[in-house]
Amino acid sequence: MQVLQVQLEVGPDPAEVGRARRWARSRLAGSGIGEDDTLAETLVLLISELVTNAVVHTGCPAVLRMLFAAEGGVRVEVADASDRPPRPRHAEGDDTNGRGLELVDGLADRWGWQPEGVGKSIWCEVDPAPASSPPPTAPPQSRGPVPGPSMTPGRVPC
């Protein structure tokens, strides 16, 4: 299996999330995934959520990586300086945050996290859609990682 990897360093500023989305769109187009393709829209949303989580919860720079498999699948990784595991939350009604990992779980085919250096990397994978796949008839079961120890939101030293 051949893989092409591209990466972007993201600064600790929430404005960097928009830059990461623009960068991702250009790399997706360069890989042959059209801007109007559902796969591209899904990947840009996943990237937006993972980069936002890294920037907001650590206040430190992060690294965004996209890996393109020859078979058409894409893996997104965001590495940050925090060694604390991600903690999926359930947002209620008018809550303004707490939905990011729920979105990742619902949109990605697989996701998880792993230690990387002094911090961690959160990753997700999206498979190419089969040419003639029928619509799902039942909601998919959770594909996320087994929840780890509770994490208190906050910043970590960079």
C-alpha cells in the first residue's frame, strides 16, 4: 500500500483553524478529491474539529498530517503537546461546545489516539465510498476508542 503524507504546522491561535481548512482543501484537490466531493467535505469538517480541539485545549502549536492511501482512503492526524487523552463529551441543547468528538465519531470510519513524543496524536480515517453503496439502514455503532481517564479541560505548558 502506497501512502502520500503531507503536513502543516498549526500555531496556537484559533484563527489557524481556518488556515488549516484552506490548506486541507488545496491538498485534497491536489490528490484528485474534488472540492464538491462528499469525501472532501467530510474530511474538511473532521480536520476543523481536530485542529480546533488541539488549539483550544492546549494553547500550543500542533501538527496536522494527511495521509493519502493509493486505494483512496485518507487518514488525518493532529499531534499536540498534551499527553492527556481526549475525552468525548455529550453536549446538551444550547451548549456551545462539547460536540467535536461526537462529530468525529459519527463521520469517520475509525478514530482514536496514541501517545506521540511528549504529547499525543488524535487520528481518524475515512474510507472511499464504494461506487454503488446503498444508504445505511441502521445507525452505525460507535467506532471511537474506549474512553480513558477523565481529562479536565485546560491548557498545558508548550
